[in-house]
Amino acid sequence: MGTLHTVNKSPFTDQALKSCLSLCAPGDSLLLIEDGTYGALTAAPTAKLLDDATKRGIKLYALASDLAARGLDSQLAAGIVLTDYQGFVRLSCEHETIQSWY
């Protein structure tokens, strides 16, 4: 499989998610962690970019515990799959490369 991209910065204060999405290729996956989970919101400034990414064949994930810690569970945008730490490890093993956007 392609690359697993992890983003831990909020799109409200940083351009990491936007930069990541510009380089993601079909077959890649994106996992939003820590403050990066703010990018999973329907009101995020990158919501349209995430929607476009799914149409290009990029799989989107968010770490459920990080969303819950920030009280964001109910504001999740469509097309984003919640995962836990076991899922994070599984995604890491399934991809050839892991690129962290910090």
C-alpha cells in the first residue's frame, strides 16, 4: 500500500494538513491525531480539501480517543473513519511508508 500520513496540527492554526493533502496520492491514507483531529470537523477550514481527497482515493481516519479528549466526537465530517490505537498500529503495518506532518 502507499503512504500513511499522520497530522497532529490543527488546521485552524497551522498549514500542515493543507500541505499534506496537496501531496497525498491515490492509495495513501491520512490519520488525524492529537490537535490534527480538529481537521476532522465539518467546520474545519480544510473540510473541502478532505472531501476532495476521498474522491481521489485517499482514505481518511481520525484517532477516536483524541477526538473524544477534545469533545469533538459529534462534529465529525463525513468520510472520516474513527480508529483506535490498535487501528493506528494496523495502518502503520499496512503501509510501505509513514510520513508525519509535525
